[in-house]
Amino acid sequence: MGGIVMAVQNGLRTSRWQSTVRALRFGVGLQVVCLLLPLLDLWVFGSVERHVEAAYPEWDAGEVAMDRNAIVIGLLIVGVLGLAGWLLSLWAAKRDRGVRATVTTLFVLGMSALGAVAGAGGDPYNQYVPWWLGSTILVLLALPGSAAVLAAWFRDRGVR
């Protein structure tokens, strides 16, 4: 009898945050895409390299490559931390452990960190990260993140 009660409780706990879990899973998938974007730019598009060359036309190829790599590595570090945040939020939702606090806090921290990295600039850059790359990553992750926060706070009231 105890096993049946436990199974019912686990089923209720899982269904309670079903919309949140769906949004978080979507966010994990988009985070992986966003991790690949700087690498794809590095290997195919070259916009970060052109961005550095435009900022420092007097630099040789080695100096440009170092700055380009620093920008890409910075995006990758923030991306890996973001993936950890998505997975931690997903874990919390599946375990019914502080879901609202976890999802909301990690969303705010993640968007703040990403906004700081994507929007930061300094002389001679307007932004360190090319506009298309930073804004694409920011928008792609803001959508499922916002959906997860809204789902956590306004989940279906019929499931208790």
C-alpha cells in the first residue's frame, strides 16, 4: 500500500510542475544551440573576428585571434554556467524543491550575466560581442526562461 501512495505522490509532484518542466527542457535545448553559436561563428561565419579587426585595424592576425578567442571563450563560459542553471532548475521542478525560488532566481541571474556579457562594451568597441550574436543568444534564452518563470508562478491551479 505504501508503494501505491508513494507512486501517486510522485505522479502529483511531477504533474504539478509539468508546464515549468516543459519550458525548462526547451530552455536546455536552446542553451545547447546558444553554446554552439559562438563556435559556429568561430569556425564558419567569422563575425567576431571581423568585429575585432574593425575595432583594432592596426593589430596583426595573432592579436586579433587572441581577442576573438577571449570573446568566444567568455560566451562559452557564460553558456556552460547557463546550462548548469537550466539543469538545476529542471532538477528542482522534477523534485518539487523550491521551484519558484530556483527558477526565478536563476532566470534573473542568468539574464543579468548574459546581458552584461552581450551588452558590455568599451573603447574602441561599442559592444565586445557582435550585436547579432549577443542579441540572438539573449532573445533565444529569454523566451523559455520567461515561460518557465510564468509557468512556475501561474501553474495550473487544478493540480494540487
